[in-house]
Amino acid sequence: MTTPMPARPPLLPTPVVVLWFAALVSWASGRALAALGAFEIPGPYSAPGDGTTPIVDEQLLALAQQVAALQSLPTTIAVVLGAIGLGMLYNRRGFDQLTRIPAVSAIVMAIASALAAIGVLALLTIGPERPIGAVDVQVGAVVAITTAAAAASTVVLIRPYVDPMVAHVWAGIGGAGLALPFMIAGVSPALVMAGAIGLGIVDRVRGARFEREVAFRKQLEAEYAAEHGDDGRGIGVSGLPGMPPLPRAPRPQRPWSAGERSQSIGLGVVAVVVVALAWTAGSAAAEAGLLVPGQGFALASLGAVPLLVQVAVLARVATGLREALAIASGLVVAASAAMATAPIPVVITSAIALQSVALAIVTGLITRRAAALRLGSVIMLAITAAIVWWLIVLPSGALVLAFVAVATTILALRRKVRS
């Protein structure tokens, strides 16, 4: 009889998760302050009456630079925290910890990409006719740190698949070749750092899968040795009689009925259809002058209701959270109705806040029931859901809900029905 596989260790170390959550909160606070107009940059230029070169007020110019630095401070903090967390992640890889050569390679390429970023900024700002605006030390440091993080993540992720020299080339492409031009083109360094963090998470998922494979093969070797009365030394798992060349570790499986599968697929389709119809009808109504800003989002945000229920079904916690899902769905619908009937700034802001709170609470309850996480992790996920609603779902007009529903529906389609 096969012994059960040990419980999976956490994918990410707790300090890394805390740092990245703090980075997300810092970036979100900066976006909120900017939306509220907390930092208004004064105009240091004044046009003379004769139409000649504008007059520059040096005091106003210095004040404008200070205000711009304060405005970008939350993003700077987020980038620094994200880079520190990424370094801790690569330093605490556990089973597949980086050996000396890959570690030195990642450090060298990170430093080289940072120096390349500084060089490019110097070429763009130093000298005559470089009208890209003021680039101070803070902005340069943020760009250099982000470029270095992108290069390090690229070289760590690509290293197992290519030769060292090719890995260095890819690191340069990911750092100075892609991250730096995107930032110069206007993409926020926080978004580029999020991409580097995403590469780090992909690397950890790959390492965790490799660790499970090795543990599973060792377990098979031990069982084979126990059955045949030897110590199993020198016996490769791929050579065991009746086994495939490369046995894969079994994934944790739970019973999945045909009703659950069809229900999750149907809910995903409903979510996509709701958002698609809202966008189609909203666009046509807006062109005809029948909608004002806020009403379109009110219609499209209704797609969150079936999406929430679908996620709960996929997590196998829908039965125990019927009341919570019903209350959250009612709050989302009520807020959408309020935005659609009274699209004034106060009502819209209050309705969006109500929707984000409802989604945050339900997200926390689902993760608490499904993954049995600690209270701190649940609170961080709930706050993250609220931030995502404000900073991603709202700017996209809830269109991102359709993409999420498509992804979850594909996940439901891949699940096999078992009794």
C-alpha cells in the first residue's frame, strides 16, 4: 500500500508574502492619494506678454520637483519592498536552492542591468536637446532597481533550460531590453516590478513541483526495496519493472461530481455573458447619449456575482457559504442598482466601496474555508481583493472579470468527474 505524500510546504516564505503585501498597499495608497488630488504640482512656467520664451520661476520649479518626489514616494517604497522580497525569495529557495554559479550569475546580471539603466538615463538626460523631463536621483534609483530585479528574475527562471551564456543574453533582454524601455515609455516601475515578482513565483512553482517529483520517486524506490528485500541503492525509479520511464507524482484529488462540474462551467459562462452584454449595451447606449459615466460599470460589475459563486464551487466551499455568498451578491447588486439609478460622484464612490468590502469579506471566507490559512493570511488576501477591485477591475470597466471568468471556466473544463 502506498504511503500518503507529506503535506505540501508553503509555496512562499511568510516574510516574502508580508513584504510583497506591504508593497501592494504602498502602491495602492499612492494611487489613492493621486486620485484624491493630495499632491498638486504647481506650474513653474508663465507665458510673457510678448510671446517669447516662457519665464521659469525657480522657486516654483523647486517646489514642483519636491511635490513630484513626494507623489512618487509610495511607488518608490513599493519597488524597494518588492525587490527586497524577491531577493529573500531567491535566497530561501529551500530544496532547489541556487548553487554558487547561478547565484553569482544572477547577481552579476542584475548589477549589469542596473548600470545599463543608469547609462541609458544619463544618455537621455545629460546634454543638449533632451526634453524628456527631469529625472532625479529617486527616479533613477527606482528604474535601476526595477531593471535589476527583472534581469535577476529572468536569469533565474531561464537558467535550467539553456547554457550559461544564453541565460545571460536572456537576462539582458528581460532587464535592459524589455523592462527599461517599458519604463521609459511610461509604464509604472511598480507594474514592471510586479512582472519580475511574477517570474519569481513561477520559478517557485517549478521548484515545488520538482521537489514533489523527487520525493515521490524516492518513496517509490523505498517501497520497491522493501518488497524485494534489498536496500534499493543504485536502482533508478525509471528502471523499476512495470513503471513508466518518468513517473509523475500524483496530484491531490478530491471527488468531483458531474453536477459540480456543470454548475461551475455554467456560472463562468453566465459571468462572461453578463460582462459582454453590459459592454455591448453600454457602448451602444453611451454613443446614443443614454448613459453617463458610472452606469456602464454598474452593469458590468454584475458579472462578479456568478464569478464569486463559481470560485466558491471550484474551491468546494459553496455549500457552507451559502448565506455569505447570498449577502455579498445582494450587496453587489444593490450597489450596482444605486450606481445605475443615481450616477452622482458620492453614490458611485460609496457603491464601489460597498462592492469592494463585500468581495473582500467573501474572498477571506473562501480562502479560510478552502485552504485553512491563518488569520493574517486571510486578512491580507481580503485586502488584496479590495485593492484589485479599485485598481484593476474599476479602471478596466469590469472587463477584467470576463477574462477571469474565462480562466476559471477553463479550469472547470479540465477537471475530471470522479465518484
